[in-house]
Amino acid sequence: MREQYRTPRLSAADLAPEPIEQFARWFKETATSPAIHEPNAMVVSTATPDGRPSSRTVLLKHFDEAGFVFYTNYGSRKGGELAANPYVSLLFPWHPLARQVIVTGRAARTGRDETVAYFRTRPHGSQLGAWASRQSSVIESREELLTRYAELAARYPEREQVPVPPEWGGFRVVPETVEFWQGHENRLHDRLRYVSAGGGWRIERLSP
């Protein structure tokens, strides 16, 4: 199971001065590619204070110069781990394009106003799901989950405003490094990494 990647070379001269601008360039290309399903899907890796890691796929909901934002239940495993250890890694695995983006940094909760504004854009069913699921907790059966959802659907019918769960909200990952990975033949990949330095960014090339 081996594939030779054949893509254009990536040099530092090709990159934007800052990583978010470069990410926006690649994300735009990725979002228009029919080969990529859910281009905003990313692997979020967290760890306990004693270094035990865990990973899961989460959807990126917003990015700008301040960082990368996703939403979750603060009582979930990732929520608990980030509360105890804010260091996090994000991986965007755009394999059909032979590209990856890897972000490392610190996560902090978004403001409540920002969380509420985003929650209001979610489909009604997803809003109910945020209440029905006590994320990462053990449940007896799927029927238990569906029963809670049905009770909420009866309490908050379609077109009725659903309150935002108090334990649900966003995390903003403020990047310290952002690596852009472009695959090539013979495993001689391009790896260019932005590193935060003194209020700016320096770009370094990594050996594949």
C-alpha cells in the first residue's frame, strides 16, 4: 500500500508572510476540490497533564488572525483535558491533494457572546443534540440518548428558540507553529513551518 505523490514543489517564496493567510489560500483550494469531503474536518489532539494523549475528528467552524475555533461540550474528554492542559495540536489531513496542515498552540475558551452567536446558526436538531448528549459520558444504550432527544424535541419544537447549554461552547486555538506539508515522490516531501517569534513569524524548512 504505497503511493507516489506528484505535486508542484513548495518553497518559502511561495508562502504568504503569515500562516493564517497561507492557510486561507490552501483552505480555499481544498474547499473547491470535489476530492475532499468536509475540508474543515480536523484531528484535534489533547493530552492530560501527565502526557496521556487522545485524538478525535472535529469540524473547524471559524479561523482568522486570532486562531482556529471549534465547539464542543466542556465536560467532554477533550474539554476536560484542555482545562487541565491547554496545549493542543490540530491536523488537517487533505490526503487526495497530498497536503497536510499541522497546527500546535494553546486553546482558550471563546467568549460567551461568541458561543451564543454561533449556537444560533446551528440547525434545530443540532441544538437539541447539544443538550441531549453528555459528551464522553458512559450511557446504557442508544435508546437512552434518543429518549432524551425526544423529550427535548417535545419541549422545544421547531422554530422555538433553544437555550445554549451552559457546559457547551467554543475553544480558540492560538497557533505557535503552523506546518504546511506537501507530498512528493520518493518521500522527499516539502515541510515548511511557521514559528511564532517576537510578535512575528519565521519560516523554516523541515527534513521529511
